[in-house]
Amino acid sequence: MLPSTQRKQRIDELAETGPGPDAGVSLAASAWRRLRRNPVFLVGASIIGAFVLLALSSPLLAQHDPALRLLEDQVSRAQNEIPPPQPGFPLGGDQYGRPFLSRLLLGSQQTLLVAVMATVIGLGGGLTLGILAGAFGGWVDTLVMRVVDVMLSVPSLLLAVSIGALFAQQTQFTVILAVAIVQVPIFGRLLRGSMLAQRASDHVLAARALGVKERSVVFRHMLPNALGPVVVQSTLSLAVAIIDAAALSFLGLGSGDTSVPEWGQMLGSAQNFFDSHPQLAFWPAGCIILVALGFTLVGESLRDALDPKNRR
Amino acid sequence: MALLEVRDLSVSFARKGEPTVTAVDGISFDVQPGRTVGLVGESGCGKSVTSLAIMGLLPRRGTEVSGSVLFEGTDLLGLSQRDIEQRRGRDLGMVFQDPLSSLNPVVPIGLQVAEVIERHRGVPRRAAMSQARELLDRVGIPDPDRRLKEYSHQLSGGMRQRALIAMALACRPRLLIADEPTTALDVTIQAQILDLLTTLVADTGTALIMITHDLGVVAGMCDEVNVLYAGRVVERAERHELFAAPRHPYTAGLMASVPRLDSSGEQRLSPISGSVADNIPWEQGCAFCPRCSNALQLCGQATPEVEHTGDGRLLRCHNPVGEATPISVEGP
């Protein structure tokens, strides 16, 4: 092919990638367009998809009731014996003789519930604080941000532990609440920062110049533009919530009710048998790491996709 | 009666631990209904701050605004936040310099136009959207039905500015402030946008304050021109008179630094040396003195007062151009 026709073709190709395919496409849609081609996102989304699917279908997949001590006769406290893998029980049993695989499968439900609930509550609280501080400014901003600073000055796990310990009786709900409260200042601070950036932006000034009401300026012109970093943070926070919840369970601040399996709690109760039966810790830990990795990968790729620098 | 009377408008910014900066230092001018008034000057001379002060868009904290801005007899500076909010967009419109950053990137264009109409006319969304469609059509955006649903990043620069003009004029304000509306656009688009503004302003009888540093824009559009320097008006005249005979050395300097098609190739452009930042405060003489080619010893010592030179012109200068240097008259 002649060089000149090659060049022409290249220019044509470039021209086609102009406004053409993006016409009539919103910000979210163009972010999605980029995400679909990102292998990091695809891997992360596959992990999360599999995890959610597993959590939803686990009652069907689990062959045994996770609370029943079906293999109790094979447990020996004195000789430190735990039921090995056997027909019908591919991963054997735990230290009480309960079916380990069924517990692992059903544990995904609780883990997902804790992660999502904690993030939703944390996001709700953080959005409220961020909007208050970013929209009003002045002394409201100062007050809110000092509270947030105090909360951020305590290491997050320590804060979660302290909050968890405040409750007389630990249930799954107290775990969720403890993990959620830790997320609140992070979301609050993040949103406040991007709200302030929006407040100083030209389009907010232009909206004000058109007499748009302050409420509308905040909710239609500032908030939607400020949400990008918060969306990214919430996927990352799903991963953190799973790890934090696991840590709480591990430290004995999880749900006291062990008949409902949860990965963190399984990991916690496995610590006494770590020398002799590492598989009891290996499986739940592996699951936690994999799911947290999935959320982190999605979060990172979402961050890239929503980065305004990548927008045309 | 004038539509807008700006009297002794001063704006200064005070930050903790920093000296107070005076951006606008006692500006007065009138805008008659249906007229186009230019505010001309270099960057930093107070043009944009003046317009933001008129619109009440300066941040309240750390800003001191004095003087008065009478709009149809009401002092805009004395209005409550709610009242000025209601007037913006309805009585006063504004078009900004950078059309891309002035549009909300996550709200479709149509909705942004409709929002203004809903706000000030109190009409329901559906009716507002159909009015928005008509407006986009009127400002010359092709295929308005499709554009209504599009986002700012999908529009070209010229179309974005057209959309912003549509928003500013949606409720037929009596005064439109255009703050360098063509600076961010291509030359060909600039002409189109100016043409559009001229037509719309003439059609609706809207008065226009044109803020610009571009004398070409002034020559093409403005009825009356205010030349600003360091926060004060240094010369005011009708357009033709100003271009025919600039009196202030600053005005003359601005004109000499613009290339002209009808000048001979021999003639060189003569820029004004220095920048606004290195001026001296008005209290100690003429602020333009350090850069002025006509400066006398007097200029560095006494502040020139505003002089009405007849025929509606106004001048703030000890030694204007186009006039023999005052020599002591010798007796016979």
C-alpha cells in the first residue's frame, strides 16, 4: 500500500474515533465503555460475580445444615483430632464436627451481608456529613471536619474494636455497625473535599449566575459531580469491610452465635488449631483474600474509568 | 432613566495575614436600556470583578464591596441573598469566558436550559423542555431535539457557548453581562458568537455589558466604551469618538498594540511596556504613570481627577494625547 493512502486511512480512522461513537452517551455510559475493555476490571468483576452468585445459591449448594454436628463422633479433644475429608464431606468437618464445606459455602452470605450493609451505612453517614460540610461551609464545615479528624486519628481497626466492645452483646449487627462507623469519616472527608472543589468550579458559578436555587446548586450541580471519588471508595470499602469484619470476629468481637457461619469467625475459631489443622484457617482466609482482591481490582479500575483526565 | 447605574463601586479582598487587595477602586458608569457598553482593559484591571460584584456573585467572606449598583432604581448590593438570587437569570444574565467549564458535565444540555425556565417562570418540566428546544433553535444549534439530550463534552466549543447564551437569555433579562465570551473560541466561531449576541440583544432590547480586552470586539459591537485601568475608569467615550481620537495614553497604547490591516508594512506594533501589576496605587499619583509614554513629573505626584471633556466624554489624565503639551503661555 502506498504511504499516502496509509496515512489517509489512519486519519480516517482517527476521525471516526472522534465524537461519533460517544454521541448521546452519558458520563456513566462512557465510563462503562472504558471499563468493559479493561482486563483488571474483568478479573475483579468475575471474582465478585462468582462470589455474589455463590452467596445467593449457597443454600442450594450446601448439602448439610451448617449447624449440625454430623461428624461429632470423629472429633477428639484429647488427641486433637478433627474429621478428615471423606465421602459426602469433601473438606471434612470443623472442630465441632460440623460440615466444613457447607459452612464455607453458607459463610459467603454473611460475609457479603456484612460488607454491603457496613458500606451502605458508612456511605449514608459519610454522604450526610460530606454534604453538610461541603454545602454550608463556615462553622458547620469546621465542626463536622473536626469530628471527622478525631475519628480518623484513631486507627480504623482499633476504632472498630472499641465500638464493637461498647455493645454488651456482640451480634452480626454490632459488627456491621462497628465497621460502618469506621467508614463514615473516610466517606465524609472524601465527599467534602470534592464538594469544595465543585463549589469553586465555573459551572457552579454559572448556575448561580442563572439564579438557580442553593438547594438545586448543591444537589444537582455539586453533588453528582462530586460523587466520582466516593463511588470508587465504596468499592474499596467493601473490601476493607470484609477484612475488618473478619478481624473483629477473629478478635472475638464477632457474632457470638456460631451456628450461622461467617468467614471471619471461622478463621478466628481456627486459630487454636493452626498448628495441627491449618486447612481450617486456610479456606476461609483464602476466600476473604480473594473477595477483597476482587473488590479492590474493581475499585481501582473504576477509579481510572471515572478519572476526568481520561474523558474526551 | 438608566437601566443600570454603577456608582463608586469598590471591591477589595481582605485575607487574614495578608494586605488588603483593592481590585475595583471606585468605578461609576451607566447602562441605558438596549445599549451595549464595553468594559475594556488588560487582565487584572478589575473587569471581571466588576461584573461579579454587579451580579452579587462575589464570596461574602473576605470581600468588601462598597458603592451602589442601581438596577431600575433598586440597589442590588443591598438585596438579601434570596432576592438577588431571584433576579439573577430573570433580570440579569451572564455569559462566561470558558464555555466548557461553565456547563455542568453530568446534566444534559436541555435540562440545564429548562432548569432556568422552571426556576423563574414556574412552568412544569415538559413545557420548560419545549421552550428550551425553541431556545436552542433560536441560538442556532442545529438538530436541537438531539442536542437537548446531549452532554457538554459532546458539543463543540461554539455550540457550548451558544447553549450558555440560550441559558442566559432564557428568561429575557433586561441586562446581559458577557465576560470575554469569545476568548476561548476559534476566530471564525468568535465572529459567529458576536453576531449572534448582537442579533439577540437587538431583537430582545436587552442591554449588554461587554467585557473584553479585544478592541476588535469593542469596535464591532459597543455603543459606548469604558476603558479601565487598575480598577478605575480612565476614559469613556462613544465608540466612534474613542477610535477616532483616543485621549488617554493607555487607550492610545492599547490601540497601537493591535495589528491593523490598513496600516503600511513599515509601521511597527508598539506594545505598552510592563504590566498592570507594577503600577503604583492611585493615591500616590496616576497608576499608569510608570508605563506611560506621556508621563509628566506631575503624574507621579498628584492623582488625576475625572474630567468631563464635553460631548459626553470622560477622562482621567494630566497629559492626554492629541493635544499640545501645556506650555506656559508667554505674554506678548
